[in-house]
Amino acid sequence: MPEQPYYGKNGEPKKYDPTFKGPIYNRGCTDIVCCILFIICILGYVAVGILAWSQGDPRKVIYPTDSRGQFCGQAGTPLETKPLLFYFNIMKCASPMVLLEFQCPTTQMCVEKCPDKFMTLLKAYANKEDFKYYKNFCKEGLEGLTVTQILSSGLCPAMLTPSKPFTRRCFPALGQKKGGEITVGNNSKFDDGEGNIRDAKDLVAGVKNATVVIEARQVAMKIFEDYTQSWYWILIGLVIAMLISLLFIVLLRFLAGIMVWVMIVMVILVIGYGIFHCSMEYVSLKSEAGSNVTLKDLGFQTDFSVYLHIRQTWLAFIIILAIVEVVIILLLIFLRNRILIAIALIKEASRAIGYVMSALFYPLFTFALLSIVIAYWAVTAVFLSTSNQPIYKVFNETACDHSRKICEPANFSTSSMKAECPDSKCLFAFYGGETVYHKYLIGLQFYNVFLFFWCANFVTALGQMTLAGAFASYYWALVKPDDMPAFPIFSSLGRSLRYHTGSLAFGSLILSIIQIIRVLLEYIDHKLQGTQNKCTKFLLCCLKCCFWCLEKFIKFINRNAYIMVAIYGKNFCTSAKDAFFLLMRNMIRVAVLDKVTDFLLFLGKLLIVGLVGIFAFFFFSGRVKAFENTAPNLHYYWVPILTVVVGSYLIAHGFFSVYAMCVDTLFLCFLEDLERNDGSVERPYLMSDRLLRVLNKKNKPEPAE
């Protein structure tokens, strides 16, 4: 619909509405078609969830499944006391068919605990006590049978090896001697129960490098123990980060200029102290034996504290910190004049947040909505992936025409398959199905992922438009706060949902399509990792780079489009076009002022993370004597430190994202103000006196009567 022209007192046409005083309240719904499409897709998403919940069975993920398709350790069943899955012959798991069938072609049964000793059926059968222990790993119906009959019927494994549970499955307890020799149960040889003495290394292929897995498991257990010992101290650190963030924002409101410069100096000092500390560690290791080993020679170590005893590690820290220090100093030298303008924007943003304090806590609402979206996607994905039916196939060691064919375990013993292949077994293979639902299951998974992106982007867009509307009402208010709504955040949120759900859905849909294309490109790249076609790799790399850049550009356009929608109430495309050309007409201001402000806010995050991180380092590492008896004893003190640092950054980012949105909104309003008004009595600038002084602008006084 074409925009209606505005006319002055003498009938001359005007480009802008002279009665404009801020966000339009008398507005209509925008992008209705996309709104209807979004609602239909949400209803379809709910239907997919209900269908998945009715068909899925999460027990398939939680519990391992034996050869009969029963769940090991499931409460309320006879297997409740048998939570572990035991393989009769783990070496058969090294078969190439495992990669095709996703199932080991050997009998699997649920057991109470894994075997802890070497034993063969032949030797155990001759000893009553040993055979009693051996029966724990056998099927029922052994009475009156000989060893040969038991083995031919597949009722017992031919041997037992010492094993350890991992992911609820029994794997051989593999080890390694100093010379690199593989052992199982401290022995390099074992009896396979068929009269053969075999090397322990024959088990390695079956468990797929279980030694590495076990080491990783040990590291994971140590990390878990560290969290149980330090979780309350981690929470204290995160609370401190939140308090520092709040204090920083409160101080910015009153001392923005001083705080920005103090922040810059403190960041430089923190990095300088880091360089000094790393240099002292580098020098102190000079006389320590083995400290001159290179990181390349050392290789990967599960004990990460080993790297801190290598001089090259500290040298790398020094170089990285020095580069960061030099870059920051150079930026400050060349952009010092622009920083003054950025400070004025931050002061104005501080003042705006002072009038809209509830905006600081709006990210909690966004976080809650995102948590619901993520939880719904994850639960639906689990139920979809577990909604298949158990499929049983014929497994046979000798030639058999029915090998790998689908079978029914209930009547397999009397079937023609068993008659033609006497030594064959009908074992659980995988979960699948041939119904219409199962055929289109991959499509439902794709729909689940796509709607996840769409809903997550919609929630983020809703937060941006809500904050933009609240801060725009501040900027365009001639008398603050009298001309502002009583509750700016709630007023803006209501307008966004009532009138602009379609615009939010439109912008988030465009972004979601690009993101799903990026996911597909990553999937294709993962599938083609084994290929050596350089042309294909180059093409994929170019496509991934192009779509990454496109995603960043769309996020930038969407963000500014939502601001324009919040102010003028126009549809998404018109708002995106107006915002884009407005920014292009002020390209230098956009490139310098906006980005310098973003950089200063990033330095604020860095300062908060640095302060909390340094405190956490000295506390958890025990470097300060005052904390030696207070700090918990940990395997890896970097675990709580890293958790506190990441958590502090997320907390600071949550608070500062409000600030960034405020600055972006005020900046766009400021550009609109410059184009709408000229400082005359009829069209005075609505920006603050501080911004007028920084930009050398002023309003003409009203003529005396």
C-alpha cells in the first residue's frame, strides 16, 4: 500500500509526518499471510510431538537391549536387577557387518555385573563352584546338557574375560604395559574356550579401541567428581559475576565516560598482568627438568596439568596476550575521537535504561522461552528416534541362504530357516519399520529441526522488537518520562505480539532457511570427509563461507528491521528496506560509532570475565595461602575455573545485550531524527542536549512574542 503524503500549513508536500512523536500506537497487523503460516506450522509441530510421544519409547535410549529386544535394568521387570549388557563373544563385534547392521552378531544378555575373572566353560563345567558362577552369564535350560550341547545350542559363552562396565555394557578390561603390549586382566594371553591361546590385542578391534574409551571415562569421572566438590563455589562465582554486571551497569548510568576509560585501562592492566604472570612462570621453569619439551613431542595428555609444566605453553600464552594488548592499544590510538561519540551514546543508553529498568531482566524471559523451545525439540527428537520397532535378523557363522534375513524369535526354533541352518540364531538387530510412519520418519525429524530453528529465532526476534519499542518510546518522548508509557516493556511486548507476529515470523523464517541450509552443508561435508576430491571440498568450503556471511548479514538486517517495525508499525520488507537505506546513507557513522560501541561493550564483558576468572584461578588453584584450607581438593582445578569463566561471560552477555539493543535503537532513532528534523522551531531535534553538543547541533530557540 503506497505511503500517504503529508502536507504543511500552506499545502506544500512533506516527506515526514510532522505530528510524529514516537512509536505509532494506532497501527494495524503486518505480514498476515506469514502469521497464518507460522500458526499452522506450530500446530503441525504440536501434532508431530503428539505423534512422536505416542509412538516413541525413550527406554531404547536409556537402557541397552539384549538379543531378545528386552531392556536391561528397566524398573518393574524381571531384568530390573540386571542393568548391564554382556556379549558372548566380543571379538565378533570386529566384523565389518557391525558397520552395516549397527549390531554385534553375537548373543547378548542382561547381567547383574560384569565378569571379573578368566574362565572357560570347559574348565568351569568340571568345578561346581566355578560353574555356579559361570551360569550368571548363561541362558536358562542348562540342566543335563554336556559342554558340547551347551555350546552348540548357544546357551553359554565359550569363555569369560575380566570386564568393566561402560555405557551399561561389559567391555574387556584392557590395559597396556610400558612396552606397548596390550593386556586383559593383567595378562597378555587368554584361552578362548575352544582350545586356542590368543593375544589380548585380538580383543581391541572388538571393543573399538576400548583403552582410549576407558581413559576418557576416567577423565570424565574425575571431572564429575570435581563438580560435586566445587558446585557451590561455582554458584558463588556466578552470583559475583551477576552482581558485578549489575554494578557496572548502574555505574555506567552515572559515570559512563569515566567507567569506559577505567574499563579500558583495567582491561589493558589485566592483560598486562597476564603477560607478567606468564613470563614469571616461563622463567621459573627454566631450571626444571623436562620443561623444554615441545608441545608437538608431548602430544595429547589426559592430565592437562602436564602442559603447565612445559615452557612452550607459557610462551604461547605470552605471545597471544601480547598480540591482544597491541591490537587494543592501536585501536584506542586511532579511534580516540570516535570513542568520545560512542561514550555519548552509552550515556544516553544508560539514561534510557534508567527509565526502563525492567529491560535488564527481560533476557530472563527470553531465556525461559528458549529453554521451552529447546526442551520441546530435544524431547520430540528423542521420541521420534525411538519410535521404531525391534527388527530381528538371522545371524550365522557358516554359509546360509537366510543369513541377515528378518526373522521372528518366538517361532524361530521351529521355522524352516532354523531347519536349513541349524547353527543360526535369530537375534535383535536394530530398530526400524516398514509402515508409512516409519518411511517418513526422517522427514519428521527434519521438520522438527527446522521448526526448532524457526521458533528459536522467533523468540530472539520477539526480544529484540520488544526492547526496541521500549527504548524508542524513550527517545521520541518530548518530555521524559511523562510522554512515555507507564510500563514500556509490557506495552512494547503487547504491540509486538498483537500486531507484528507475522513480521517476526517472516524475519525468523528467512534466517531459519539459511541456518538449515548451513546444517545440511555441514552434514554433506561430514559425509564426504573420506573423499579426496579437492574440487568438491573447495566448492563445499565456498558454500559454507558464503552462507555464513549471508547469515550474519540477515541477522544485521533483521535486527534493524525489527527496530523500524517497532517504531513505525510497517511490514517487515518495508521496514528492512527503510532501515537498510537509512544505514547506507550514514555508512561512516554505522561503521565507526555503532561498532566502536559494540567494541566497548565487549571490553566490559571481557573485564567482568577477567576479574571473576582471576579470582576463580587464585581460589581454586590454591595459589593464595588465605584460601588453601577453604578451596576444595580437585583433580583438575581448571574445571570449575572454566565453568565460572563461561558462566560469567553468559551472564555479562545477557545484561550487555540489553545495552547493545538500546544503543542500536537509539542510534537508528538518532539517524531518523537527523533526517526528519533540522533544529528549527517547527522541526526541533528530539535527541538529548549531550548528543547535540557532541554532534555540534542545536535547536533554534522559539521567537519571542
